[in-house]
Amino acid sequence: MFSLSELASLSERQGSSKLLKPWWEVFMEYLVVLMLMVSVLSGTLLLSRDRVVCLPLDLATTPTNQSTSSSSGAVPQPHPPKRPPTKPSPLPANPWSPARGRRTHLDYQQYVYISQVCYHEALPWYSRFFPYVALLQSLVLLASGCFWFHFPLTSARIEHFLAILAKCCESPWTSRALSHAARQEEGGEETGPQDLQMPPPTLLSSPSIPRNRQSSLDSGTDSPLLVRSDSTSTATPPSPCPSTLSRTSSLSSVSLSRARVPASKSPVVLDGSRRVASLDRSDGEQARALFERVRRFRSHCENSEVIYKVYLAQTVFKLLLVVLIVGYTTPLMGSISFTHTCLPQAHALTGYSAFECTHALASVLHKLLRAYISLVGLFGLLSLYTLSWILHSSLRQYSFNKLRELGSMRDVPDLCNDLAFLLHMADQYDPLLAQRLSVFLSPVSETRLLEESLERRWGAERLRSMTTVDPEGRPLLQLVALPRLPPALFTLSQLVVLKLELITDAKLPAQVANMTSLRELHLYHCTAAMQPGALVVLQERLEALHLTFTQAAEIPSWVYSLRGLQQLHLSGRLGCEGGVGRGWALGNLRQLRHLRVLVLRGMLQRVPGELGEVAGSLVRLEIHNEGSRLLVLTGLRRVAGLTELQLQDCHLERLPSALLALTSLRTLDLQHNSLRTLEELLGLAHLRRLSCLRLAHNRILALPASVGVLRALEFLDLGYNQLQSLPPALFNLHHLRRLLLAGNLLDKLPAEVGALTFLAELDLSGNRLESLPPELFSRCLELRNLNVSHNSLGSLPPGLSNLSQLSRLDLRSNSLEELPMELGFCSGLHGEGLLVEDWLLHALPRHVKEFLTQPGSPTGKSLESHSRPDSDSFPYFSATQWSFSSALESRI
């Protein structure tokens, strides 16, 4: 049994498929229906009334001879009197006179037998089976007519195309786009990107306009009315949208007539008195989804021509079948006759050898056969016309030249292969269907939709609410994954930092001049285009630019013309394939005369020599090479004015000799490399301004005594290396203020550390220290930050109270049994200044503990795994037991 829903879906599918049936396909379907009717009628007549009547023809066996009559086995029977004719005639003188004629001496059963035998032997096969053959042929023609709708490789595409076509006709955006194109044609305007920059619609601040929408299944219209509040302008109703699911409705040229709008009124630029009804949010989202659906279907169908080939093969098959039917049926027409001579070989049963038979339906079947041949011939002519249309028309190419000539949708691309063939078939039904689909093939139409959506969803108020503050206190706005930049963005005059990430079409118009405070721009995988007016503004205002890309070819050319740019950050693949000689893929930097900071994050093979073009202004250079080996560093000699240099993740194994040319260098950062030795430190002795040296995260085994030549050094970072001892020359750096030695293998801190009287920060965490020298607390009186966590310290030396400037002390993960009472004299450690296990604080006197844990902080310390839980079920341990447990765990 079939459910009503299944039958309804079947009827809707058949109704929608009519859009792809041209007039000849419909005519051929009717012809096939007539063929079926002829075959069914003939078959009904054969089953109900078909018979033959036979009489003997052998005159030599007449019953005049009594012996012959007797030998025949037929006993003469008296015949009943003959009935008078129906027409009035004079009665004979003797009504019971014997009948005239030849006696056959055959009874009724013998006649029936002879008729049955002669029906199968004397009657031609085509007279007996013509209706069934015609029915079978008609069914084959019927199946071949709709084969391309049900073939597995074509049915899915056809159904998808019909569904898309129905959505295009029902979408409210279709009527709006066609009306807009019609107004542009009437006003003599061109459709282009410059015409699509519309101000935000004033409908957001006006009362909502009611919309009455009818179902497309009932009325065929599903488009909103473009209602304007201006009393002088007339509201033009949109063209109705035909539903492809309707089986009786068709598109009317009147329904798609262009709206008559005076040419003096621009349909694009709106003033305060004209308000255009915008799409609902759901309608806009559906329209954007339909654009994407059409784009994917186009890319899928234009790669093959299977529908075209199947339809061509179907047409050729129908033509060949018609030729076959006409070829063998026409000669058989003469075999259908009224009289037939039968020789049944039944002389022993009847006494006769030949019989004369008549076929009762011969004349009717002859006429039905002629009608059937005529229908088949007409079907063949239509098939021949279809084949000639396919071969003489460019059905695999579809052009929208007519729309371009009319001035509407000039940017619609031409189509090819299966999609072009389907549109040609749809044009045979109604050419206006392609116009509906062209709305969702037009890039300009999609741009207008995106702009309206952005204007509605990303207004100035929402953008202001999204504005945050960066660490420097500047207003910052970050926009991620938008199709375009919202027009309201260029009204934010207080914005200083703008971050754009993954924006498909980040176009900066001349309205960027309204952003008077913009100084920093971030472009993360954005293909940014810039109008000349915007470039002039940014050349004067923009100070910092951050670009993240995949290939260097994605860098916009306008970047190299920003004369006022001071900071340029480039992240992406900067190196080119092909060796060292072509390791730089950027353009000319000569126009960046004010560039002071250049940050390169990529995989370079050499330091670009083109940096010499900005050597006069460049003071800071950073190269983050992502672990790729930096082979050639001779380009550093051309930027001798550098004061800060960072070469991170460059896989350097020795200090570069090119550093000797940087006489003005103040900061050198070589972190995250593969340095093993620092023998070249002696060559840096003439860098008299070098005050900061970062060598963390390398493989340095020993620190040479030549480190003492760096007299001006104030910051030294040797953390996370493999140092086991420190040379005495290190403590000759009397200007050293920050010394970072975390993550090494040090088991002893020399007493010479007391010579660093200006030392303010010392990081010894993650080593193997068991004690600290007393000179650290007695002479380094400027110490403010001391980190000795994750060592094996058993106690602290006396003199901790001398460190009056100490504001942060980290003693976590050591083997301390108790804390010194002198901590109460370090006023800078109150609050969160002391980081230690909780149980050690409980061992201090009450007044010292209260001093170190001020009420302003909930805990005043860090709680580690050694802290005592507050749970009543956890066993209580004394301070000595906790100290023993901590020391044991630290040694393990």
C-alpha cells in the first residue's frame, strides 16, 4: 500500500520535472498515450469479439452421391424451415419448401472445430498479436521518453537543479535584485562595485513595515513588497515568483515586467526621506545559503556532461526504435484481410479438405493499425527534429547575452556542460527561469546582499560595544570571519588599533579617512584591497602594520608605499624555493623611510640584503625562523645602526661573526637556538653599548671567562641550558642587574656573587643547589626578586633581614625544615611576596605569620601539593614530619 504522502511527493516531483520538458517532449508523451489507447482498444476487441467463420470449399464431395455422403460419416439431417427475411417481401406460395443451396452435412461441433483450427493456422500472426506488440512498443517508447529523469547518474543532478530553481523563484531576494536591475536600466546606471556602497538603511530607526506573504504553492508569489514611505514615489509590486512545484502554472512575461521608476530618482543612493524595506534576517540567511548552494552546484555540474550525453543517447534510441517499428510493421499491413483459405488437414473428420474463412475484426484492426503507424511516424518526425536541434545548437554552452543587452545582470558568467544544457531545456519551457537563476550567479548581486546583511547586523552601536582596550590602553576592535567590512566601521573615529582576521573581501574605501585615530592595523589572512583615497590617508597616519599570510605573493603591493610606517610585522613563508640566492620574496623597501621596527616570522635562508634600503631608520630587527636554519647572515652588516636584534629559532650553533659590525647594538636575543659554545664572546668586547644578552633555551655547556669583557651588560639570561658551574669572571660585571640562571645543572653558587652589588633579580630555580652563600644576603642589598624554587636547599643562611628591598621570594619545592624568623623584618614580603608551602608558614610564630599574610590577600602564599588539607579525614602531621616528607620527596 502507498501512503498519501508518498503519492503527494510523487505528483510534486512529476510536476516539477515539467520545467525541463520542451514542447516536443510533451507532444511526444501525448502521442505515446494515444498509442497506448489504440493498443488497449485493439486488445480489448481481440479478447472479446475476435473469431473466424469457415465454410467448406470442396465441391467434389457434394452430397449428390449417396455413397460419398455415407463414407464421409455425415448423416443428413432434416433442416428446419427457413425464417422469413426482416424486410417485407412477398411470401412464397409454399413457405415450407426446401431451402436452396448446397448441403454440407456438417453439424455445429464440426463448425466450431474447423473455426478454431483455422483461426490458428490460416490467420496471420500479426492479425492475432498486433495489439500486444503495439502495447509493448508503446511502453518502450514511454520509458525511453523519461529515461534521463530516472538514470542514476542524472536523476540526482536534475532533482537538485529543480530544487535550486524553485528556491531561486521563491526567494524574496530574487524580486529585489530584479527590481533593482530594472531601476538601474531605467535610470541609465551601471551595475558595478562602486554602485553598491549604500549607506545604512534608515529602516532600522523607522517603524516596521508589515509584510504579507502568500504561500508559493497557492499563489506562486513569495517575494516581499518593496514599500517606500515617500509619498511622491509609487510603490511598485515585485514580479510574482512562480513555483516550480505547481503543475498547471507557468511564468508570465507580465509577472516579470520591469518596475517603472522615474530616472531622476536613484535606486542606490538613499536619502533620509526614502526608506527601502530590507530583508528579514532569516530571508537574508537563506539567500546567502542559496548563493553558496548555487556556487557548489555549478562547480559540480560544469565538470561533466553526462546529462547531455544521456539525453542525446535517449533521442537516438527513440529514433532508431521508430525506424524499426515502421520498417517491419508496414509490410505486415497487407496480411490483415477479411477472407482466408484454410486447409486444416481434417478430411477424415469433416469430409472436406479446404474451407473459406472470414475474419470478423479484419477491417477494424486494419484501421487501428493505420492509425498506430501514423502516430509512430509523427513520433519519429519529432524525434528527428529533437536530434537536429541537439546537433545544430550549442547546448553545452549557455550565455546570458540577452540579459547583458538589456542592461541588467551584466556580470553573470557564462555556463557550460550539464548546467548549460539544463538551462537550455528550461528555456524551452519559459526563458524567464534563467533570469531568476542569474540573480544567484551574479557576484554583484551577492555583494549587495552581503552589504545589506552587514549593515543590518553590524551597526555602529554594535561595533562600539565590541571595542576593547589593549595592554597600552588604546581602543581596539577585532573582527573575525566576516565576508566584508561593515560600512559602519569607518565611522569609528576614536579607534586606534584595528584587527581583521579571515575576512574574505577586506576592502578599505576612501571612508577610512573618517577614522582619524587609526594608527595600527592587523591583517590576518585577509586579502586587503585599498582604494587610492584610502591609501593617501594611511600613508600619513598608519604607524604599525601586522600581516599574516601563507605565501609572500599574498602581501599587497600598497604595503611598500606606506611612507609613514614605523613598524612592519610579517608572518608567513617569506623564503622562496631555489636556494640561498633567492631567499627573499618581498618587494622594494625604499619608500619606507621611517621604518624603525621590522619583525619577520617565516623560514628564511639568509638575512635579506635588501634591509640596507632602510638602514638609515631601522633600529630593531626580529627574525623568528620557525626552526629552519638561517645559513647566511652577512646582510646584518648593512644595518649597522641596529640597537636591538633578535634571531630566534634560527638553528644557530655559534655566535654569528656579522655581529661585530653592529657597533650600536644594545640588545642581543639568541634564544631558542642550538648554541653549544660561547667562545666568540671575546669578539663582542667592542660592542660597548651591549646591555642585554639573552641566550636561554640553547645547549651551552660552559660559560667562558671571556664573558667578563661585556662590561656594560645589565641583563644576562642563561636559563635552560646545561651549565654546571659559573666562572668567577661572570661576577666582574658590576653593572649587572638581572641574572637568570634557571633550568641548569648548578649545584653551587660561588661566594663571588656578592660582588654584584647592583643585582636586583636573581633566578636560580630548577637547579641542584643545596645551600646559598651568606654573601648573597650581606652584600647584594639591592636584591628585589629572588627565585630559588625547585632546588635542594635545607636551610637559608643568616642575614636575610638585610634585604630591605626584597619584594618577592620563591622557596617552593625545596628541603627546608623551617623558615627563618628574619622574614618578619622583610617588609616587602607581605601579601603575596613569599611563595612557600603552607605547612612551613604554620611553623612560624604567630606574629610573623600574620605579618606575612596580610588581610588584603586571602592566602598570602602559594598552595602546593605539600600544603596541609583542611579535611578532617586527612591525618595530621607535625612540622618536623612535614619537613622530613618534603626533603625525602625532593631527593627522590
